[in-house]
Amino acid sequence: MRKYQPLSKQDVINTIERKGCSSIPVAFAKWWGVGTNEKYSDELKLLNEQYPDDIWIGWYNKPGSTVSSNGNPHYRWGHLDDYSNHAAHSISAEVELLRDWSDFDAFLADFPDPNEPDIFDGVIKLMPEAGDRYKLGAWWRVFHESFWTIRGMENLMCDYYDDMDKLKILGRKMLDFHKVIVDRFAALGFDGIFTSDDLGHQRGPMMSPAVFKELYLPLYTELIAHTHELGMHFWLHSCGDNTLLLDYLLEAGLDVFHPVQKGCMDAAKTAETFGDKITFLYGIDVQHLLPEGSTEDVKEEIAKMAATFHTEIGGLILAVGNGIMPDTPLENIKAMLEAVYQFR
């Protein structure tokens, strides 16, 4: 059994900045969905040892939703003690934290503190594992996803037209929070920031490009500029069809985009239009290819995507598009890892 060695931090930087790297880095390739680790536990331990990621990811302890994540009762996005009568929303069955804008001042007054003292303890404890690898500081949900968590999706869709002024105030508050988190990752010597905003659905963006330009573009531009000033790259995960928003994300300064979702975005057209301007953390399809395809289908698709996105100066990192679910055959997981690590 061949055991691979991780690429160096400089190799990854050269790939992102398109300065030349003969290998294709790998990150988020062993992203196990709910139930997969339990189903294949012993086999996945061996794969983790054989195929180490080229990028080390540190997740800080982000605020809880209705309940604190660290024991401080105010370290949560919600501000009420009782949410039992609030509507649930989203796949996580979360509740509307701010059901009514009339409570907005109280919500802002009880906003969590990004300088909370212990929320990076887990990151610091595990950092020796990184070695010489590129270090990526991470959290889920930056702006749009945070807003729909707070307001609920239906309310947010109306807010884009009825309460844009309040969303801008909330956006500034969220931006200031995340800038401090970026500062704290920078102080620990991280090389990049990774976060998420599922801006797209299957056929287009969740909001009109005009709404994105008015509300989200200034927020992204300032957060990414702040990240760059501290010497780090900015990575974004966004499911769905983001084609109409990529120009704005480029304008904001985005360095790495994930996943170019299969069935939503045209890979060849995306590479042709944007490939010389941004690096793609290309996400291998976990919806149909991995659970339903043959091992040969998996290998052929990965080879095709490498030929589509990779150039001799870089621009491509390989990943899976989202969590690999337990209906995925183990032989397909092995075929995927074998295929992505062949570009060494």
C-alpha cells in the first residue's frame, strides 16, 4: 500500500496564485457525510492514513444558535431564553432567531463577542498536526447563510425587498464579527480562510444579481480585503449554480471557489470563462457519480475535470463537492482517492 506525503505549503500557495505547481493539491477529499464514518469506520481510518490532505483545516468554536457552544450563555446568535414557539426552518430544523424586526435592537445588543477567550483552544491544541502544510482557518455560514439562519429563508427572501436597510445593519455587525475571527486566525499563522454561503439553487442564484451587488458585494469586498491585508487567501464554498455571481465574487477578490456543483454549473464553460482569474477547489459529485457510478466512471470523471481546470501554472485543487453519504460504495471512495492522488 502506497502512502502519500502531503505537498508543502509553498506548493499549495503556488497553485492558488498560479505560479506553477506540477502536482494538483487535494483538500476536503475525505469529507464524510452523516453515517458514512460509522458504516466504514475501520476502512476509513486506513484511507485517512494513506491519503493525507495537502491542507490542514482548523475549525474555531463558532457561536451556538439558541444555546451557547462554550458555556457563556451569551455566546450564541439567538438572544431569547425560550424559542419553543418559533417556527423551524432549514435542513437542520433550526428556529427563526429573529422572527420579528421589532426585536432587532435587543438582538444586536446581545450579539456574541468574537474575542471570546476560549474559542480557539481546540485549533491551538491540534495545530502541531499541520506540520509544513498550508493551514486553512474555517467556519460555516458567513453572510447569506447567517441571515437565513437568523431570519428563516422565507422571511429573508422578503427582506431583500422590504427591509434591505435592516439587512445592511445586520451585515455590518456580522462583518465586524468575522473580521475579528480572521484576525485571530492570522495571529496563529494561518495561510487562508475558508467559509461558506450557499448562494445558489439548482438553476441560479438564491437572490437576484442586483440584490447580491447591493447587499453582499460590499461585505465580501471588505472581508476579503481584510484577509488579504493579513497575508491570507480567501476560500468560499457555495452550492448550486453561482454562474451569475462569479464576476461579483471575482470583483470582491475571491481566491478559491468550491465546488462548481455538478448538474448546476457548466464545468467547461466555467473553466473557460474564469479559469485564468480564480483557483477552483473542484468538488467531485457526491449526489450521483460517487453513489451511483462505477469505479471507472469515477476515475474517468476525475481525469476529465483535471484536464478541464488544471494548467501548468496551477489553478486547481481537488475535493469532493459535499459530504460523502453512506450509500456510496466503499470501492468508489477508494477509486476517487486513487484518482485524485495520481496527479503527484
